[in-house]
Amino acid sequence: MVASSINEESSLAVNLTSDVEKASKTLFKAFEKSYANDYLMKKFFHIPITEKVSRARINAMIHYYTTCYHDLDGEIAEANDFDAVAIWSRPGCHLPATLSDDESFNKIFFSRLDCEEARSHASGNGLLLPLCHRKRS
């Protein structure tokens, strides 16, 4: 697979990989100073926002999700010897939605999606459909 710029002057080989360790290390660097990612990891792992969490623990959470995508038939791609990494789920191979303990967060992050509209626009790809298919209580 090759990713090309809009003007086609340069291109970069993008390779599918199963090297979860190297992919995780790239993501550790990418999200090292991302407070937004730290916030989401805490929410998804049911950790209070005020609790101190080490970088090693956040990295373990990133590694866990990377491994889950790999194990559940998601795809991991890398470019330029792991200078960049992308992870996605293929249609029908989505991770289960992970609700947090915070109802207001769940309403914003999950429930406010208009699932009927998502179905009409999504053609079975991406994150919206598995969220729509989960049972609501």
C-alpha cells in the first residue's frame, strides 16, 4: 500500500504489520504529552481523573488497546520503519464499546451519536456502527 501526497510528487510506503510491540512504542511517543489521550485512557479504564497515573501505566493501556485491535483482526499499519503508525478496525471486526463510569461522559462520547444518520452515511466502516449496535439500557 502506498500513501501519496495530493500533488503526487512524493509517496511513502505504508505496510501492514503484526508487530504490536513496535507499533505500541510509536504510539507511546505520539501520545506522550497528550492530556486528551490520558483523559480518555482514564475514562475507558475506570480511573478517576484526579488519580495520579504514571506514564508507564498510560503506555500499558495504549499497548492493551493496540493488542486488542491486533487480536480482534484489526489492522495495524506503519510507515518509514515505524515513524508513523495507524490502527483501525475492519468492517465487522470492531472492538466492543467501552463505557466509562461517568454517565455524562458516556452521553457525550457515545449516546449523542444519531445512529440512524450514522447508518445512512457510514456504509459499515469505522467506529460509528459498533456504537449503534450496542444494547442501550
